[in-house]
Amino acid sequence: MHIERPAGGPVSYKDAGVNIDAATGALAAIKEHARSTFGDSGAAPIGHFGGMYQLPGGPDRLLVASADGIGTKLKLAFVTGGEAHYRVGADLVNHCANDILACGARPLFFLDYVAMGVLDPGALERLVAGMAAACRDNGLALIGGETAEMPGMYADGEYDAAGFIVGIVAPDKVIDGSAIAAGDRLIGIPSVGLHTNGYSLARRIVGLTGDRATDIALLAQPLPGDDVSIGAALLREHPTWVPVVLPLVERGLIRGIAHITGGGLIDNVPRMLPDHLAARFDPASWNAPPIFHWLVERGQMEISEQYRALNMGIGMVLAVASSDETAVLDAIPGARLIGEVVERAPDGPATLGLDTPPRFDGLE
């Protein structure tokens, strides 16, 4: 497969305007501000995929909450319009639901915040319809939100959206990674595309200009190795894994969960691991969708950048005991064994084996 590369050297997330290291440093600083508000409340330390709060007088009631946005995937929805607004609305809910699933929580309710420069009733209706459909899929109630019209803040035809989710988990069912041990298996759930992360980088690689006619033409190009356009591949959904993974959590089969979002495998998998353990991956054990090969080749992306900026074909990683490997694989369509948990060397990295790309679908 020949992929035409633009002039210039490798493209990184930082080149596209996203500095992951700066964001990580800023988050470390603001955690201290948040921690100063806890007092004697039931709040748990910040750092996992969702925030936890123990309700007073109810040891069996542990709430898990998360907030997130859609990111610059919205830019593609602005260009293509129509059902893309529905798609990103569903993406928002599913992203949030997967985050609290990583703590073992069952979703309860969801709220949204939508801000537009000038109210676009059609886009708003499709956006919220997508949210509502995803809420039904996740067993969530969409109980309210806020729609703000803010002239001068957003360009014509553009908006931003954020979601806020609350779920519940029994204290003895919390997934915090503390039960993970060396020898545990790492099971990967395949992604169908970028989901809701890496779009600033992807837009840079595609070469989007901001001119709608030009950008529609760029996104309409066929994607090598796939039967859809580049734009359609980039707009593929961010799935929810609540229906298939939560029953396994409730059966006690899951020891750790990492939702592979911003930061990729390199930054997200260590969030579920105890400090003395590392994840060793075998990239030859899974296939990534063709859109990843196209972005990697066209952007001349370095290996480390691939696994930190993109999910590279893995949407969620589960840590399970070796004795439970078969049961978990059988329960999740498409899931596969992608690595194992090992002892971490002193001052060594928390992820190993990510020095080659995965295999790519559509390539011989």
C-alpha cells in the first residue's frame, strides 16, 4: 500500500498544539487544590478514571463520577454536519460511561453542557438525540443539563459540549488495580478508530484548512485498506463496553481496567497498576484498523508517539487472573490476549514491548 506523505519530518501531537507533558504537570499541580477540599468527607484520592465519594451513613453506597468533553473530533462534525452531530453526542456519553466502568461502577445518570455562539436548533437536537440514545444503551438517565448561547465566543456553526456522569459501586466491587499481581493476563478490547482522542494530530496529518469545501474534499478521499472514506473512518463511534464488561466485574473476574483515551497505552495502562508492576505487551497479537496505518505512515510518526497519542487499535485493557482468561475472552466479542503483568524494574518503565507497531487490518 502506498501512502503519500506530506513534505517535512515526523508529525507529533505537540506539533498539532497538544502538549501531553505540560498537561500532566498541570494536573499534578491542580490535584493538590482539589485534595485541599476533601476535609472529613468521603472523597477518595484523585488519579483513577473516575472520582469516588462515600455517601454519609451508607457504607454500601459509593458514588463514582466523571466529566469529559468530545475534543476536536467536533471539528469534523462541523465540517460534515448532519448525523455527525448525533454521533459525537453518543461518543460523549460512551466515553464518560467507560471511564467510570474502569472503576467498576454501574452508570446512574448523566448531565450535559452545550455552548453555542448562535443557537442551531437542528444541530442541538441531533447532538442531544445521540446523547439520549447512548444513555439508553448504558442504562443511564439523562436528567438535565445546560445550553448556553454565547455570541462572539464560538465561530458560526461551531459549539462545545461536555458531559457529567455519576455511577454507583459496592465498596467490595471497586476496581482500583490493587488486586493485580505479576502473571495476570492483559486482555485488549479492540477499538474501531480514534474514538475521542488524537483528533488535533489527525486533523494536522489530514491537512484540514478550515475552508469547508476544501476540507469536505479531503475527508471524502478513500481510505486505503478500508471501504470507507478518511472522514467516515475518523468519525467512527466511541463504543461503550458497559454492557459486556460490567457483568464480568460483578462476577469478580476483573482485577484492573484501563480506558485507553488521551495518553494511549503508555499513559493509561499504568493508571490501573500498582507501582511495583509493569505491563508487557505483544503488539503482534492484535490488528489495528487501517486509519491508524494511514495516519502513522502519512504523519511519519515515531513509535513512542503512536502509542501515546493514539489508542493504536486497543480501546480498553483488562487485567485478569490467568485462571479467568478464557472466561473473559469468551464473554467479550473480539477481545484478545495482548500481554501480561510483570514485576517492574527499579525506576523502570511501566509499559514494555511497545517498540513495534501492531499489525494493521487491510494489509497483506
